[in-house]
Amino acid sequence: MSHPGRVHNPSRYVVPSLDEVLSFTGSAVAEAAQSLIPSASETLIDRSVARMASSYDYDDASLDSRYPRPPSAGQGSAGTDQGYDPNFVPDSVKTFVVHLYRHIREKNVYEIHQMYDGSFQRLSDRMFRECPWPSVEAIAPYVDNDHVFCLLYREMWFRHLYARLSPTGRQRVESWDNYCSLFSVVLHGVVNMQLPNQWLWDMVDEFVYQFQSYCQYRAKLKNKTEEELQLLRQYDQAWNVYGVLNYLQALVEKSAITDVLEREKEGLEQFTATDGYDYEGGTSNVLKMLGYYSMIGLLRVHCLLGDYHTGLKCLAPIDISQQGVYNVVIGSHISTIYHYGFANLMLRRYVEAIREFNKILLYILKYKQYHQKSPQYDQILKKNEQMYALLAICLSLCPQNNLVEENVNSQLRDKYNEKMTKMLRYDDEAYAVYDELFTYACPKFITPSAPVLEEPLTNYNQDAYRLQLKLFLYEVKQQQLLSGVRSFLKLYSTISIGKLAAYMEVDEPTLRTILMTYKHKMHAIDGDGKIIPNADVDFYISENL
Amino acid sequence: MGREQQQVSYTVEQLVSVNPYNPDIVSDLENYVNEQVSSQTYSLEANLCLLRLYQFEPGRMSIPIVVQILIKALMAMPASDFSLCLFLIPEQVQMEEQFKTLIVLSHYLETARFRQFWDEAAKSRSILEVVPGFEQAIQAYAIHVLSLTYQKVPRPVLAEAINIEGLSLDKFIEHHVANSGWALEKSHGRSQLIVLPRNEFNHPELKKHTADGVPFEHVTRVFPILS
């Protein structure tokens, strides 16, 4: 009987339990030890890194257009348009990998970032619009067959495939295998590189994205070919939910990132101030930053599973009321706040959600122009629109317009004024609008369990979403009459129960239950059991005249 | 025996925080649910962890355990634990009779329909009586909602909310007068008035103005018509 979570055979696609992930396995370490470990002379301070660091933070390059783009790195070598040959390495790619490899060895984070964020995109646009990059086997000779570099290259290779093309079942499984190898190497603590935060964030972000994508893929069984089904049967451990969660958990744990953040609060450690880089010692930032970003990754996975409470707990070591490393890379900033806000919405902590959505929407309004050329721009815009929809929902359930900044508010009204008016009505049309906005803005919920690969084969990829939607609308329904109460209360500083009942066209006992419901729904309970009022309009019942 | 139990629950809590994504702890967590029921304790984290593991391997789900978890979650009101648990339970499972009943009970409590709640609870006594302390927990929730809403609550309203009448109600009120800061008052009509402790929710003038606080625009005083 196979037990997910146990290594039961030496297959490539093992599903690690937490212990296995954390424990020492010889061969992977030995291989990694040969690559990208500096020689004695290289452990001296890398002058270029130190110089860059003192002028400004290069992760803010996207905000700050002082950085000139380097001249184009490739001389286009045509021929990759017709028919893809994985072994053909154009000159520009050769140059790219050779330089990237050298920069990584020299820990020149600035140059690495330029190549990763700039050259890779430009080459992809020019030469690999509709086909993959050359295979890792083809480029390996140019980089001393360096094991770790090859894992990094493959990670980028698969990410490009997912972004521009459509991965096959086999490719999805191979990508999982690559992440396992890459994370294993990092977890064994022998990697000695400094990589740009953008790259490290993208790794975690992509890992979670590919997991979500695989869950959707494997839940659509109806039109699968026999070959695809056979693949699912054979590689049943690939993208297993235990594996995904345990890798993220292991990265958090092994990096001891929560300790680092604690010590930083007491002034005993520098982390945020240097954006996680080590300018002086030149030690590796990879494990630490992957650990940090994995907290956000865990928040995201838990939201996909519908476990909002645990998701927020995973994020708790990061104080989002302060500036922090989470907002250095805009993708990580947005993902954090989007999921934080969504989780709070589902926990009925509307005021908290409104506050955070407001802050980030204002930020995007101010700074999105600086990201127009970035490959993340489309994602930024999409999340922006989704968060306006979530803000509209929150404000309809909990009117607190004074918490929303003026410019954000006018954007919101432009997009959703009519829909927000409808949502205040609580009739069938209102539910349709809540449904529409929730569906548009919610995360792509997943069914984490293994598929049942016997007849009848169905598509169940929408099940998880339908459950969350149903429960959300159920909550909306329970709040049905509250907006009516609110509008009457606004008009009177004193009113009798009898009169209020008459206006609302209900009998007195019903009105009493409505008033109590209002009180209950307008007072959320936070994680510490404290009562948090949500309402801008309140009342009390006094039996005196 | 007491100390052994202590050790087991300590270990379970540790497991949940250190190594939660682990199918081997399912039976520990199930035992822990039973222990929460019998010793009238509660752990949201451990129960969510178990529901998650059931989600990962639906074949291992134990319906009686999930029912107990949901009842415990109901008892945690006004916290929204019940809906947190529902988010993790597949729709088909929620269609089972016992779950439908519990969802209806939760609905009545969420919308302060206490009379309907107690009527339905009486019909479902067989499901609910497996969890000791259920009645008291719901009564505490009812009093919480009344305290948010009323400065003084008429005796019939209190009676309906906590499902106690007559002499038992007298004793209940006496107990709270002695221990919880309640007071009794005679109203102009026939019924007693129970004066609830002052707090910032039924006495808005007590509301502390913090920088973080939700801006307070308007307070209405609602009063009954004398008949």
C-alpha cells in the first residue's frame, strides 16, 4: 500500500515527508559541492557587489528608472522559428549562459539581475516566442556541466514553457522533479550563491503556480488520452500536496527565517535593511530568501485549499504593517496583500481587508507606470483589477468608505459604482453581482486529493471553487436585511422598536433578531479573541424612555 | 492518568505546529478530538489540521469525528470557526443529514433566531448530546449577543435566548447577579428587566477612541413602545 509522504522506492519522483526533506542524502550534496562553491580567493568581498549596494538597492531598479538597460546581449541567430531542435544552441544563448554562469560564480548580483530580468526576456521575445529554449543538455558543456547552474537553467526553461506554450503531462512531471532537486540542494545548505530577490521570488511563486495548474490539469479527466491517464497513474507522486507543503515548510524551517525576523526586531540582526543580501560576508542569500518567500507561498497554498486561518498563521512572522522585504519585489508585495486581504474577507474581518486593499491599490496607482516594461506588468494589472472587485465586495458588506483613499475611491466608483449599488439591495440581482465579482477575483481553488482514475471519468476541477462560492454567498444571504437596518438607523438618533419594525415591515420579535444579527455580524472576533467592531453606524437598545 | 493525558495533548499541539503535513498523525488528531470532547477543551488548530488531512485523503475521513469537530466549532461562537471548518469539507459530504442539521443550527445562531435554534436542537438531541458542555456554550454565546445589543433586556427575551424558564431561570439570573455583574430592575410593566454590565458596545459613550479604531459616525438609541 503506497503511503504518500513516505519514500517507498528510489523512483525519481519521490514525495518527501518533512523528515526526508530535511535529512541528509549523500549524492545530491556531493554533486552540489562541486558547483558554484567559491575557491578560497573568491570568498573575499566581491567588490562590485559592495559598490552597488552602497548606492542603492538594485531590486528597486524597476521603480527607479535611473538604471540604464544594458545593450542587447544577443546577436539574433535565426532558424528557431521552424521546427524546434532542442540541441541547437544559437550564439546569443551561448553568450547568455556563459555570462550568467560567470556572474553567478562571481556573485555579481546586479549583473545577474540584468540578465535574468532583461536579457532573458529579450531573447525569449526575439527567438523563443513559440518554442522552448535549447535543452539543458545542449547548454551544459558551456557551463562546465555545473549541476546547480543546470537546475537553475531548467527552472527558467520550464517557467518559459508554461508562460508561452502549453506544457504536456510529462513536462509537468519533469518540472516537479527539477524543483525537488533544486530545493533539495538548497536545503542541504551547500549552495553558496547570491541571487536577485526577483529570481528567488519567481521560483517560489512559479512552484505554487505550477502546483495549482497541475491540480486543475489532473482534475479534468474527461478528455484525457489513454497515454495521459497512464502518465497520471505512473507518476502519482508528482505535485503531491504533501510534497509541495513539506518543501515550503522545510525551506521556512531550514532557513530559520522566523528566528532571523525575531532577532531583527530586537536589533540583533540585519535583514530588511539589506533586503536579505549579505554585502559584507558574501554568504548565500538563497536559502534565507527562499525561506522568507515560502511563508508567502504557504499563505497562497492554504488559500487555494480554503484554509484561511492557517494561511494567515503562516504569514504571521511577516509584519505587513511595516515596510519589509516582502514589498521589495512588487510581485511578492501584491501576492502577499491579495491573499492576506482575501483570507480576511472570508474570515469576515472586512475592515482589515479594506485597509490593506486600499493601501496596495494606492501604491499600484502611483507606481505602476514604472513597471510598464516589466514582464510582470500584465500580472500586476490583473491583480489590480481583482483587488478592486474584492474591495467592492468588502465595502458592500461593510460600508466604511472613509477608510478608502480618495483616488482609490474614484477608481473604484469608475469601475464598480453600478454594481455596488446593486449589491446593497440584497435581492436576486444582488446575489448575481456578488457571484460575478467573487468568481472574477477569487484564487483558483484546488482539489488536493489524488484523482480517481476509473470510470466514469469526470471533470471536477470546479468543485473546490463552487464550494467556496456557495459558502460565501451563504454568508451574504445571512447579512441580507442588515443594510436596511443601517439606512434606517442613520436617519434616527432615537427610535422605538415598534416604529422601526413597521418601517422594515417585520414584526417585533423578528426585528429583535435582526438587530442582534446586526450586532453579531458587525463585531468580528480576531485571532486573540478580541471583539473588533466593523460598523460605522451602531445602536443600543435601552428599555428606558 | 492525568499527567499522561497532559503529555499526549502537548505532543499533538507540537505536531500540528511543527510537522502538520503528515498523514501519519491522523489517528493522533482523531484521538485528540475525542479528548477535547470528553475533557471540554478545544483546539481549532488541531481540528483544522485534521480536516485538511481528510481533504488530502478523503478515504480516511471519519464522519463521526467531523460531526464532533463541527459541534465543538459551534460552541466556539461568536468566533467563525464553524464556517472555517465548512470551507474544508467537500460539498457532497455536507449533504449528509447530520451535517445539514448542524448547518441549519449554525444558521439560526448566526442570525440570532434563538427560539428556532432551541426547537431544532431539541429535535437533534441525539447528535448533540455526545458533546458535553454544548448547552452552556450556546447560552454563553446568546448572552454575548444580548450584551452587545441591550443595556437592559426584558426577562422573556433572555428566557428565549438561553432556553431557560421559571425557577431555573431565577437561579440562573441569581448566579449571574452574584458573579457577572448583572442587576435586576423592575420595569414599568410586568416583566423583570435584567441590567447587563456596561461595555463599549451597549454604551457607546464608553467607546475608546483609538487611532486604529473604526470611525464612529452615528449611534441610535432604540427603545420599545409601552403597551
